[in-house]
Amino acid sequence: MTQLIIRDIETIIVDLPLRRLQRFSALAARSQSLVVIRVQSGDGVVGIGEGSIPSGPWWGGESVETIKTIIDSYLTPVLVGQCATDMTTLRARMDEVAFGNSFAKAGVEMALWDLIGNTLEQPLHALLGGKVRDSLAVAWPLATGDRQQEIDEALGKLEAGEASAFKLKMGAVELKKDVERACDVTLALREKAGVRVDPNERWTEVDALWALPRLSEVGVEMIEQPLPRCDLDGAVRLQARSPMPIMLDESIRTTRDMLEAAKKGAGALISLKLMKSGGIVNSRAVADVALAAGSALYMGTFLESSLGTAGNMQFCSTLPQLPLGGELVGPMLIADDITEEPVRYVGGALQLPPGNGIGVRIDEDKLAAYRRDRSRSAIAMGSSCAQAPASAGAGA
Ligand SMILES: [Mg+2]
């Protein structure tokens, strides 16, 4: 094999329309912004990756604008001229020149894996140790805050055979009303589909102690990150009194986070996300610590397009267990796509795309149509970050 030298790295910000409004606590989104990352080797082979985060830096401090700047100004100069298969060295070089910025690094790492897979003519899962599943059941997000609309949307999805579980965002309105809404939605779907809820760190321990028995009584099957990310002690106390599993998301980004949670006994379930942990290698390390501690795994999302979703699916196809599946639903919520053959869903389950690398290729016409006009920001477009007095959002 010829040496796989990195010749060039290109970053392109893309704004894709969403099918419907997505609420994120204080923000609401009508489009999903992402960065397409293209790495080209000296042999002319291309690898693609995606860096994405809904509605800007509220979740983890990064946005598509910072992702592009960090890659262009700091990561690309230390990667060009290096061998793409020296992944351990390349990841260390990125860490040397940029603290944090896990979303930017995850996007670059995905493109490097895709480049290696395309060069070797192997699917990414084969490079990661081999797949153990070909599909992933995904929970459909209910995110408008209007309980009747959410019930109608869920029943419609069930009728169409497009979902088997739902995730309801909570935490942005007064607690009692929020729990009433969640109970009504769960009861309307009882014995038809599982309902999980996610207050995105918005509750106090007192709030959670009041809400959990009520949610459990109507059949909510899991709650995600009710308390602030740093409050692992609170999560342990809650889990001891909760009849349903508590999943940690914001609390777990690194192996160190996972080790601390494991030592305290927090996290019956752990939400894995390539972006928050800095890529596939780091996410697998977090998963292995979680498994060693007896936690179960879940595949979370930042509403990636088909590009990033394909990379996520390659990764989670190699995980030994995902008892509640995940929520890689971005391509179903995004109204158009920038790949030649978008990822497919069958019966509410994401299918592992065939092909080499991550398994999808860029549609150049679509990319040209949706790439951001450099004279406008997402906020000026009124798209990514419109203020809203809102309740909840999908993903994240
Ligand atoms: Mg979450």
C-alpha cells in the first residue's frame, strides 16, 4: 500500500432546512447547521466527516463557526503532510495544538477514518473490529411542547410504522405543567410505544424527587440527565430512589468522566456521542469503561445529517450492547440531504449503509446549493438560533 499522506483538508459550513421547528430550552431551530470536512490524500482519495451541533454553542461551547475556524487555523496545519493511518499520532497532534474542541476533532477523525476505509476498500466497521448489528432502533423526538400535537405526531409515526419509541424533551417550562404534559403523552402511547424523557440538566434534586415517581407511575421507561452535568452525587442519590434507569449524557464526555461516574455508581445508562467525546476512538474508550462498570450503552445524537449519521452508525454497529437503541434521527428531521444516497430507515430503525468507509458520498450539487453564503451568519438568516420562549428540543 502506498503511504496515505494527507494532502489537503477542506471545511464547508452547510445550512440545511428542518422539517419542523425544533425547540431547545431557550432556543429554537428551523435549520441544522454543520461543517462538511473533506480530507484528500496524495493519491487523490477523499474522506468525508461532519461536525454538527444544533443551534450553536449552548450544549458544549462549540458551534459550526468555531469548528471551521479551529480546523482551518490550527488542526489542518499539523495534519497536512502526515500519514492518515498514524491515527494515534494525529489525534495527539490535534490535542497538542487545541485544548477541548471535541466536535471539531471528531469531524476530522471521521474524515480520516473514511479516507482510510476508501483507500483500503473496506467499510469503517471492519476497521473498528467488526459489526455486531446491521440496524439501530431509534427513538423519535417529540419536541414542540404542545402535548396534543406531540400525541398526534407520535400516533401518526406509529401508524406509519416509522417509530417504536419516543423521546420527550422536558425542563423548559414550570415543573408541574411539564410533568402533566409528559404523563399525558406517555398515557396516550401506553402499550403502543416506549417513552423516554430528557430535561437536559434543568431540574434540581428536589424537582426530580417529586417528578420521578409520577413519571414512573404512567410508564416512562427512562430519564436522561435530569440534574446538572457536574452533580454525580445527586445522580447516585436519585438512582437509588428511582424505579426507572437514569441515563447520563452531558455528565459523560471523557473516560475520566466515566471513571468518576463508575466509582460513584452513577449512570445505569450512558449516552455515547462521537462529537462530545472527540471522535470514534475516544467514544469507544468511554464505552469500554462504562461496560466494565456495568452500565448499559445508548447511541445519542446531535442531529447529524446523513453524512455524520453514517459515521455514527458505523461506530455503533460495533458496540456489544445497546438495549434501548439510540436516537440517530437527524436525517429524518432534516428536510433535504447532501449525500448521493441518504441513510435509510426501515420500521423506525436506521440501517447500516453498505459501501467503503462511512458508506455515503457527497452530492456535489446539493452541497453547492446549501453551503453557507459567507456574507451571512446563521443568526442573520433567522434560521439556526431564533429566540423562543420554548420548551424542548430533539437530540442533544
Ligand atoms: Mg441528552
